[in-house]
Amino acid sequence: MRIGSKGGAEARNDADGAVYRTEKAVERKSGSISTRTRAKIESALNVVKEALKGNDAPAIKKAGEKLNETWQRSRRNLQDGFSESTGEPGTSGGERGKTRDRGAPESTKTGDAPIIDAEVVDEEKIS
């Protein structure tokens, strides 16, 4: 597929958008991304940027998809509070999906917010 074709232009636009979104996201999350994760993301970014220099639409599309996969995997790790090397929350870790929920009632599942019993009162109607 040539870049001049509709599919080629779409592949280029998608990859270019993935680069932009990923760079902005990494910039926003810079303090919470481990060195190892940042290296993986930067490697995927460089592959896309190199592919964008050429006219091989399938290569551009594949590189853009790989970048998206790399960022999504990294984002899930950040959301879980884990990094790749230790498996501990807030460090670099391997065991994914497990979190330590200190202070939460045992009746709530990990990741669920505690249930708060509250009532909304419209003070204008009370007066």
C-alpha cells in the first residue's frame, strides 16, 4: 500500500497521532514512569518516527499499533500502581493485578471505594 492511497494516508495519520498522544501522556506522567518503562515507550516512539520517514504504509501501521500496545500496557501498570521490576505498588514490579489496600474495610474489594452513607440536603428548602 502506498502512502498516496487512502489507506496509506490513514496509516500515516494514525501513527502520527499515536506519537503525539504518547509523547504528551509521557510528559504528563513523567514522574511516575520507571526508567525501564520509559525506555520501552521511547523505543516504540523511535520505531514509529523512523517508519514515518519512509513510504511503507504497512510498516507505519504496524509501528503505530506497537506503540499503542506499549503505551496501553504501561498505562495499565501505572493505574495498578505497579512497575515492572518488583511487583510492589509504587515501585518497579512484576506481579500485576494485586494491590495492597491498607485501611480499607475488608468488605470492599480491592480498587472499590469504601461506601459512605450520606444525605444531600438542600439548605434553601429547609429555611
